[in-house]
Amino acid sequence: MLSRAARLAVVALLFAGTAPAAPAYAAGHGYVRLAHLSPDTPAVDVYLSSQTGALAEQVFRGVGYGVMSDYLALPAGGYTVAMRPSGAPKSQPPVLTTQVSVAAGQAYTVAGVGRYADLGLRVIVDDLSLPADGQAKVRVVQASVAVPVLGVALPDGTPVAENVAFATATAYQQVRPGDWRLVISPADGRAPTGLACVLKPGTVYSMLILDGPQGLRAELRTDATREGGVPTGGVETGGGGTAPAPIWPMVGAGALVLVAVGALGGLTALLVARAHRRAARVW
């Protein structure tokens, strides 16, 4: 049974439509987010289902290249992620499918990666532990086929990542926080690209390297913050994708119902409906 303090925290969460202050409020849960990182693959519908039936199947439609969802809080256990062409019926066999075993307190990104011809789903383990005091933490997720290998550095040349190949993700690295223009350098000698960004102390980031209409582009995603635990920040719709059905930011609607109904009964169900109307977000 949840303590009075925990019940109050759940009520506050439902009113605000935001993430809990720290992952501890989702005891027994892990975190999963979904991403489309294949430059030449059209938009897809993504299906997330529990292998034990602990969570109702969730469907995210029209997900385009460059889209990365907020984290969903899921009960620990096995899940299946499947991708179908956007608009395809559920009866059509998925283009891709993979299994992910969610451990309590752990976080994962399940991404469609590679070229369309050899497209694959990859489960990437995310490290949401916070950096040392006065530091930020960054990793690079390389999803540009136009620049197959690249490096990322601070303006003074301090490397953030080196020789990062297409369809790979680096380990996280602690860096000095600041208002930087990071330098993204193709390994083949082409002109570097700059990314103006603010790296805040006590914050964990994933930097997506993407192909854009005018060339290479880079986008920074907040993975976790010292102030708010797992993030609730909005997510870009990406290049060519359309907005899917609204979902809860970070904490999936099904997971909220599982946690809150047992603690608060009928009152919580009413608050869930209210929160959906006021605060639902999209990918």
C-alpha cells in the first residue's frame, strides 16, 4: 500500500500531467521510449504490447524519421515492439519486431535504425544516472546516412565523441556545461556543422545526428535532470512524420492507471480523465 505522501504525489502528478520528481514513484517500473532513426524509411505505426497482458497495447501512428518519444513508465517484464507501414492494418505482418525485457529502475530506447534495405530494431540501454556536480552528461546517437562516420567536439576541440559510425550510439560522457556551439566533423573531411546548444549542469542528454533537407542537423534530447528525475520535455515531430494519437508524457496512460487505481480508487480514475483532457502530449 502506498504511503500518504506517495498518494499525494500521484494526485499532484495527475493534476499537472507531468512526470514524478524521481523514478522512485514508479516502484517496480522501468522506462522505455521509442524512436524512428532510419533516414530512408517512410513513417511507421509502432505497436507496444506486454507479453503478459499487464498493460493494454499502445499504438503510435505516423511516426516519422527523427522522432523520439518521451519515456513510458512500464511495469517490469517482457514487451514486444512492432513496426508496420503507416496506415497498414494490424492484420498485416509487421515490417520489424523485437522483444525488450524491462528491468525495474532501468531505461531503454527502442529504435528503428539503419537503411531501409537492412532496417533493424535496436534496444539501447540508457544510463539516466546523473553526472558529477558541476558537469553535464552527453551521448551521441548517429542516425545520418549522408555522413557515415563523424566526431563531435566542444569549440575548444575537447572531444565529446570520435569516429561515431552510422546506426550506433556512444557511451555517455561527462562534459563541461555551458552555452556551446558544438562542432560536428565528418570523418571524410567535409566541412563541419555547428550545433548551438545549452548543456546544463546535472543534466543527461542524447544528441541525435540526423539528415536534413539542407544537410546534416543535430538535435539535443534531455534524458534526465537533477531537478525532475526522468524528463517530460516535448519531442520534435521529425522530418516527414505526422503527429500520432496523444499519449501521456513520460508515464504511459496504462501505467498510470495501474499505479493510481490501486492507490486512489474511483477518485484517481476521475483525475486521469481530467488530466488527459488538459495535459496530453504527442510524440
